[in-house]
Amino acid sequence: MAPSLMPPSSYQQQAAWLARNAVDCLPEGALQDRLALGRPLRVKLGIDPTAPDIHLGFTVVLQKLREFQDLGHTVVLIIGDFTARVGDPSGRSSTRPVLAPEQIDANARTFQAQAGKVLSSERLEVRHNSEWLDMPMTELFALLRTTTVAQLLERDDFSKRFRAREPISVLELLYPLLQGYDSVAIKADVELGGTDQKFNLLLGRDIQRAYGQPGQVILTTQLLTGTNGERKMSKSFGNYIGVTDPPEEMYGKTLSIPDESLGEWYSLLIGSEPPPDASPRDAKRALARALVERFHSAAAAAQAQAEFDRLHVRHELPEDATVIEWDAGGDRVHLPALIARAFGVSTSEARRSLAQGGVRLDGVQVANGSLDVDPVEVDGKILQLGKRRFARVELR
């Protein structure tokens, strides 16, 4: 994990430093006032474990939390094991599917472990909102009285769906209230989130005041654009890099980002600008190496760069590719079945890759329509799927 910058000492300077790369820090001047209380603040981030892995986009807000920790404040990471059963409607045009409780629990364990790649274990509280949201009906009624339907329909995604006469479940309307109550339960001084969370964070202030607490300061961070440069990074969109991706995969995916994304990626992930005299290619290589070093090690970064150059610059084939054994019975080898077994994909996906020219044998592209080949054409050869997946075929 890259070390944080040395923060300044005065409350005004600290507030400016913490907000320097935030999109919103509201209300104006409130963060400085809260810091001036002279005590460790309780800084909240809620996450719904709807997926098991953290991607680079999520590390933007985690890094901001780490900066609060480095100033001596307490981060409260709320695992939304209860709100995940509702499904956060932020940025959604339809109702989010609900996971089984067992999957939510498994995802939460993985997420917490991966968050440790950015957050310090000191000055960290991990709470589950099932501790307080499994409440009696009388308490739920009291929470519902804090907010009107008109307030909720001011939310952009709700408003669009309402105007389009698309369904909005009562459960979805309840979600922002439950998130706001999390702030009440842990007495949050500050809450962080992406820009798509701004409505929920502001509503949390209103709900806190309804329960007699000071309204939290809200701080939003920019959403990182995915590897395709078009939409925010998301596993749903397939444009993500996971913090636990293998070093070679993390390195190669970073090199695939559009040149136009370089400034944003450097700013949000590295906290600097691209090298002024570097070409886009060299800037991406420096960025890829820095990210692999941050989430793996310097040795892994050097190895990932060397392996990428060997495969994609000098076009050499890997000598240590995984060996896949294949039964040589019969006079033909069915390539879709071989690809499916070698790389864990479906045979339909293997057929699509063949049709799109995405399969090679010893570096030679397999011709479109070649589904069944003579065994001698694959025995001992390096089978390649896409740019970074290799396996050596051995017939038996």
C-alpha cells in the first residue's frame, strides 16, 4: 500500500487536505468545524457485500478513509448484511436482485479481508448493520416518520423510473432510510461514498437530526472509469481490475485503458499526474507497475512487466504454461471442448472465440470454422485464448 502524504497540522489545513480531491464536502466549512472538536472523529463507510471482490474503483474511497485514519480518526466500516437483502437502487433502472444470506456472508468475509490491503487494522471498527436493523416494528415506524415520499422521489434514479412508469418497490424506497439509520446507530461524524451516493448521504444527515444527533459531514469521491473508458468501473460491466487479480493480469489490463483515462487513473489511484515527458505507452507501463507493486510487491511488478514484454512485445510463448492432458482416442480433437477444459469457459464461449479469431496454437491464429482438427495439430502446442491465457496440450 502506497504511503499517504504527510498531512498538515492545523484544522483548516487538515480539512483542505482531506477534501483536496473530493467531489463534494458538505456542508461548506463543516469538516473543519468537526475536526476542531479535537477528538477522533467517527468516519463511516457502508458497503453491501453483493460481490466478493474489491476492484480498483472502490479503492478510491478506501484510500480517503485511510487518510482519516492517518490523522488519528476512527473508520467505521459497516458491512451491510441487512441492507444487502434490500439491494441498493443507486444508479439502477430496475430492481436489484437479492442474494441468499449465505452468499452475502461469504462475500462480506472476502470484502473485509481485501479492504485490509488499503485500510489500517488500527483505528478500525467493523460492524454489521444487522446489529440494529433487525428492529421491532415500533422502531421501524419511528424511522419511517422521518422522511416523506416526496423527499425520496427527488432522487434522480427514482424520479426517472417514476416518470417512465417503471416499477419501484417499497423495499427500494426504504433503502436510503436504512442507510441513514446506520449513521444514527454508530453516531457518524463523517460519511464517505461515491458521487452516486450523494442523495443517501444527505438524507442520513436529516435522519440523524430527527434522532437528536448532529448531522454528519458528507464527502463524495469521483467514480473511476473502467478499463474501456466508457462507464464507471464495475464487475457488472466487465470493465474492472480486482485488487486480488494476478500480477500479470493486473499489469496487462492496466495497459489496455484508453489514453484519455490516464489523467483520471493517475489522479485517483496514484495521487499524481502522469509523467510530463512520458508517452502514453510509457505512462501506462509506469502506472501498471505502480499498481502491481501496491497490491502485490515490487518483485511481482517487475516479473509482471517482464512476462508482458516477453509475450506481447517479443511475442515469445510461455515455457511454464499449465499443461492440459487430452485423450487422444479418435482421429479428431474437438477444439471447443479442449478450450473449455483448458480455460474453464463454456463451449459456446469457446466457439465464439474461435469465430472471432481469438484462439491461437503456437502463436498461429486458428482459422475461423476450425472446430475439429487432427491430433498432431495440437499435441505439444501452446493453446492461447485471448491475449493472456495459455495452456500446453499433451495428448495421452
